[in-house]
Amino acid sequence: MSKKGKVIAGLVAFVFIVGAYFYLGGLNKVEYSVERVSDYNLVGVHFQGEGDSKEIEEAFFTAKEYIESGKLKGVLTLVHYNDTTLADEELKMFIGIKLETGTSDLPANYERLTIPASNSVRAQVEAHNVVMPSPTTIEARLRETAKEARLELQDFTIEQYVSENLLVIDMPVK
């Protein structure tokens, strides 16, 4: 391929990548706010172990399937605990569903978790997960927002996957 052909191919690839980035919401701003919330009523499974464990993916897709099938009504939710006693590559999470309404009919391996809260610092991201900022970046900005508002946060995040392109991350206020 000639030099001119390589330059043209490179430009076409660049335009395609930039276009995809825009299309997926890469320039969408993350909105941070302090919100009044009600207790988080969750059902799901606890996980503690290696971050690359297949159990995380299995629990995530099982919860997603319960929502899509209509067996449980709610929002796919992950609670990430910032536990300083864990090993370097270890995670502590609750993977499940934030219920829209109460239910007494839970899947066999599911348990209930209620997180009491009246206020939360919130990040709302409207973009595809491929172009979203890192969780570390979002959590740091949540902490900054809380500091500016003179609020003390609990030491975990609640990720709510409202839709394929909308993620809401809350850090409840103590």
C-alpha cells in the first residue's frame, strides 16, 4: 500500500473511532448531585473473592435475567464495599436487584439487604459502558461533591444499571 493509501486509511479509521466515541456518549457529562432517597431495598447474593471471578458475571447476568423475565421487578444493582481488610485483588460486593415494590417470592439463593438512607450523593452517567469514566474517577468526584456540601459518606457505592446507557451511582450519606 502506498504512503498516500496508508494516510487515507488512517484518517478513515480515526474518523470512525471518533464518530463511535461520540455516538456512544463519550462526551456526555457526568452529573453529580445530592439527592433525597428512600431506603435501598435489595435482593441478591453477597460476593467476596477475586475480582476476575466468574461468580460475579454469573450473579450479574442471573439478576439481569430475573428482571428481563419479569420474575422480579426492579433495577439491576451492585453494591461495592470499600473494605480495607481485603487482599489487593479481592472484592466485596452485593449483586442483585433494587426492588420497585416488595416481594415475598425470592429465588432460592437470594437474600434481602436493606440499606437505610435518606440522602445520597449521586453520579448519573448517560453513555455506553465502553466510554464511561472509571469507577475510581466517579467515586473520587462523589467524595468531592460530598465534601463541598459538608456531608459524610458511607464507605460503599451503589451502582444502579437503569438501562443499557444509563448508570446511576449513589454513595449514601451517614
